[in-house]
Amino acid sequence: MKIEFFGVRGSMPTSGPDTVIFGGNTSCVHVELDNGDDIILDAGTGIVKLGHKREKDTQPIMLLITHNHWDHIQGFPYFTPIFQSGREITIVPGAVEYSDKDMILRQMSGSNHPIKYDQLSANIILKPELALEAEFSVKSFRVTTQKLNHPDGGTAYCLYGDGKKVAYVTDNELKPPGELATTWQQWVDFIADADVLIHDAQYTNDDMPLKHGWGHSTFSQVAQLAIAGKVKKLFIISHDPNRKDSELVALEGLLKKEFSATIDIACAKEGVIVDLGST
């Protein structure tokens, strides 16, 4: 199993000299098994580069969306396979709290976009019902789901294949105000023994008082969750758009200093490929 990070930024894409190391594209992660079966997680602006790679093959595409906030769908209109005649693309929208399950398509409507979604050449199939299932199968993957603690809802995914487990949990507030969609213990059980946990930590402890309830976790909260779940490797994702490379380097250093005895931890970077091999 291989994991490749195509977009790791949260909220909005960023560019410039302060985001060169970690990257400025919004959420998109590609997971591929040894037999070539693959899943794309989220369709932020990072999916654009992935689309240029995928337009060279004819294999069906499976796209799992966590939720419909812009940074998780805004790259889809520029994902070149959607313009390929007959290309099969299946999309599982996250279990959001509204009826707009097709928002990833409807963003290409009205005055929002010059090419409308009903003009696309690909054969696009929406399967929102799968996000409501506790478990389902896709290609050679087994997938489990969990509700996100995030405004407007959403879905986290665990992918199993090649004897490995990858947990993708973004955007998620581990200790939100008000009613929990998923408790701390349920998260521990969901990610338990994962080879890789990819979890958002957009905020520092200093950020949180102002942004409590905005749907993201802190670095320390996520590290503690990963340790409780006995995860082998933690990647922090959904970096704050205002967080400079120098700040992320410093935060990563502090995390390694505090937690390296119990977990392998890093801030995710665009272009990084993680080869987990197979059991």
C-alpha cells in the first residue's frame, strides 16, 4: 500500500514563499494497493495534479469525500478525468446534515462555473448511501466509516488493504462544545492499531479559545488520540492557511520532542509518498 499527499492545506489554498515546504493545495490524498486498485480521499485543489496523472489511464476512479466544505471539493471542476468521455467516476459524498449530497457537482452550475456539471463527458455516479454504512467494500479495499465532529456533518474513513490500515479523519474536532457526533473513545476504537492516521490539527492550543466549535482539533489533542489508539504513524493535515512553513517546522519539532518516544509523528507535506508495503 502506498499513500501520496497531493493537498494538505485547510480552509483555502495558499501560495507564495511561505508555503513551499509543506504546500498550499487543499485536501487530497491518494491511496493505492499493490495490485493497482486505488481510492482518492477528498477533492481539494490537490486533486488537480492527481488528475493530470490519472488522465493517462482508463481505470475507474473512486472518490471518497469527507464533507462539502470548499476546501474538500473545490478542485473537482479542474480534475481532468471528468472531461474524458465514458470515464467511470464514483463519488461517495460524506454524510452531511443537509440534502445537498451532490454539491461536488452543483458547484459547477449557475454562474459559478463556465462548464456545467451536466455537460461533463465522464460517467459520474454518486453513492451517498455508502457514507451511511458502517462498512462497505470498494475494489480490493474494505472501508469503515465514522461521523465527524464538524459543522454540517461529514464522514471519516478507514481503508483496509494489503494487510494495512489507514485512517483518514479530517476535519474533526475531538473536544467540541455541545453534542458529540463521535466520542473520544469511539475515535480511539475507530483508529485503533492503524498503520497510518491522517488527522487534521489546524489549531494550536493558543488558537482554540477563539475557534472552539469551528470543527478542528489541536496538535496535542491529535497526538494524544494517536497514542491512545496505538497508531504506528501520525500525519497532521489541514494546515491553517496562515501557518507559515517556519511555524509548521517549529511545531513539528515540538511534537517530535514531546511524543517521539511513543509515536512517529509528522506534519504532512505535498508530494510525500509513504510506502507501507504489504503483510
